[in-house]
Amino acid sequence: MKLQRKNRLRAIAAGALAVSGVLVLTACGSDDNSGGGGGGDSKAASNIKCDGKGQLLASGSSAQKNAMDLWIKTYGAACKDTKLNYKATGSGAGIQEFLQGKTAFAGSDSALKPEEVKSSKQVCKGGQAIDLPMVGGPIAVGFNVPGVDKLTLNADVLAKIFNSEIKKWDDPAIKALNKDAKLPSLKIQAFHRSDESGTTDNFTKYLKAAAPKAWPHEPGKAWEGEGGQSADGSSGVSSQVKQVSGAISYFELSYATANSIKTVDLDTGASAPVQATVENASKAISEAKIKGTGKDLALDLAYDTKADGAYPITLVTYEIACDKGNKASTLAATKSFLTYVASEDGQTSLKELGYAPLPTEIANKVRESVKSLS
């Protein structure tokens, strides 16, 4: 069924970060995150239907590593014949491995490009790759400015900071948005991702949509801004903000929470600046449209929303899988694991990490698509 209609996604305050991974029966080395005989939620584990067995190698978006750690623990406790490993290589690397036929499915914080869908037909015999959203959440802009606990910025100022046009924290444009803050005459240390990243893609889509004149670059997984410094993965850029005086960067909210990093409030043109919270991101995601067709559920997010309380820098993490033509050796385990991830237990299991689970309407469609994989 063609899904071109607008879908109002129900805002949900509880959260979980989208999982994404790549599965393949293989003995090659990777980070061992197997839950094995570990704990996990006993009630959730009892509801998991195990199918297939072997080693499942996962890689892709670093945004979902925290979710994957817990999901693997819970799933592994129930399905001891399936060993899962996850490598947070970034969205770009995950998709490339999938397109090269090395993996059973991939994780990405942005939907497939048309050329990637075309390439996938070489891997998905008789079918093609589809986007399966799993969970959405806010991309926080974290900062480390001595003496400043609260900071408000807008898209125009953020674009100029990350394009090296605003270079000090006491710049007049920043002062105008923070009249009560004691901003130091300190050099801004802007960090961006060195790896291809769906987080970068979503962050630059926000800059382009909300400040098109100030951000002249095209959005994408690879960083295009002028100057700045780079680090690998969300863990890398968040660590730099934690350690470097004057630093600023973008990463999933869970990294800010885990590292006690202060986050920017956004002046979006709404009646008041908007904080980076799960609830506020959900309000923005509720404006999204499904732009995919058939079983593809790619979303068109509202990056330039001005609605009160809507935090527009958001991402949705997708599972990239073949609708048809999956390898027989991994199909059963892939469907079993994704069925758990998309289930109510899987979606709500990460509330304490502060990520937004799928709205019910979308979650139901994802479950239908996972069930139909062949």
C-alpha cells in the first residue's frame, strides 16, 4: 500500500534510542557485546520469540550503541543460541557493508538515498532495501563554557559557529540571545564528526532548513562546514566537549546525559526557547510525514518547525533491510531480533536513557514490515 498520506505521530515522552545493526553468520572479529547469560529484563525476555541461531555481527550508527547494549543483553538472555556483536562504525560504514553484501541488515540515522536503493538490488535478490524506523530522539548541542550554565542559540548563530564565522563566546550575536549570561572572551572550539554520520546528516539538514543563508553547504553524512575540529563517533565528539574549555558539538541526548554535559536551548521563533528533551523532540517528530512507498517507512522530519515546545534537531534511526532476497542463513534470526526491537517491550525498555520510542501507529507498520521480510 502506498504511504503518501501525512501521518501525525503521537508524541511520547518515554524513550529509547533506535537500534540498528548488521547481522551475518561469520567468525570475524568484532566488539563482543553479547548478552549471553547476562541479566536483562526478565519479563521482556520471556516475551521474546527466539528463531535462528549462530553469530550475528552488527555494525552501523553510533547513535544506537547505548540501546544496542541493553537490547543485546535482554535478547541474549532469552536466545542463548544466537550470539550478537555490535560495532558502532557509523551510519555510512554500516550502509556500505550492507551494500557490499557483507551483512544481513544495516543501521542508519538517515534514510537511504535513491542511488543506495538502486545498489541494494544487487544484494536483495528479487527485492530492494527498505527503511524501517525504530526510534526517534533529540540531537543535543552540548557546550563547555566556563561560568555559563544556560545558553540559548538559534539556527543562524549555530550555522555561523560551525562554519567558523563566529569565533568567540562573547560575540555580539551570542550576547544578544543571552543577555543575562557572563560570556567569556574565549575561543570557540567547534567539533564535528570525522566519520560519515547520520547524526551529521540530520544536524546539517536542520541548519539548511532553518538557516539557509547562514549555512551554504548541502546536508549530508560527511561534514562540509569550514574549519573546526573533528573526532570519531558520538562518543568522540562528546568526550571533546567534556574535556575542552570553550567546546561545542552535536550528539544524541544520551551522550550529554551520560557525561553531564550542558545542552543548548534553541530559539526557533516559538514563544520561548526550546530545551533538548525527549518530550520536545517528540513534538517535532509528530509533524513528520511518511515519504516512503510500499513497505519502506522513511520519514520526512520537520526541521524548521516553530511550534511551541517542539525541538527540531531530531533523528530517527532506521534498520536497513531487504524486503525480499534475504539470506536464508540469517533471515530467521534477523526477523526474531527486529521483532523484539520493534515490540512494545523493546521500545519502552530504554526509558531511563531518555529516547523517544516509536509512536504506536508507526510501530505497528514497522512490525508488519518486519513480519513480511523474506
